[in-house]
Amino acid sequence: MSGRRIFFGVLGVLILGVVVIQLVPVERTNPAGTYQVNWDSPETEALARTACLDCHSNETVWPWYSYVAPMSWLVTHDVNEGRGRLNLSTGHGEMEAGDMVRQIQRGQMPPQVYLIMHPEANLSADQQAQLITGLEATFGGRR
């Protein structure tokens, strides 16, 4: 077998593999919300929408790459995990206001991998401080 024939054979298998993995179903949902956050200010809500709500609410904006495997699997996993930890559309999750603040202060939220494709969520130090103050005013010691 010639090298060229092997190359095109491998290329064909790779293309077929990419096509087949697109057929794996991924559930991208935005169920209706059952909880309304009473934000302390429009500014806090705007910052939360910019940096938090894609993963921590049922108002996810599903970008184009969330429809292409294997990225679709990663994005869906991250959104489901984020909603499990804190879902501001349902008021459910493991986190409370203090947890949210600590995550932001430690630079863990939003995650670096999210910021690669969402640079607008990379809040300045002033914006982070404003968000933290707003989260504490909105939620106090509760969610």
C-alpha cells in the first residue's frame, strides 16, 4: 500500500468518526424558572448576567460550539454542574452567598476555561468588588 493511500484511508476514518460523534444526543435545555431573584440593583443583575448566569441559571445562551461534539458534551456538562451547585432560576443548589463571594475572590468563578470564549465575563477588580457587594446585599447569608 502506498503512503498516499494510507493517508486518505486514515483521513476517511477520521472524517467518518467526526460525523458519527455528532449523532450522540446532547440535551441543551432552558426549563422555565420557578424563582425570581430580587436583585439589590440593576448593576448587580447585569454583572451576574455577564459573568454567572450562563451556567448558574436556566437562561443559558447556548453558543454555536455547544452544538458541535465533543465541545457540546463539555459545555453541557459544565452547565449542568453549574446549575447543580447554584441555579438562580430555581433557587436550588449547594451554594450560599458566602460561597459565591469566596469563589469570586479566589478567582475560581468564572472559571478560566469559560473566560477563553467569553472575555466579557472577565470582570475587572472594581466590577468584581461591585458584584460581591451586590451579591451580599441581594442574598445576605442565604441564596
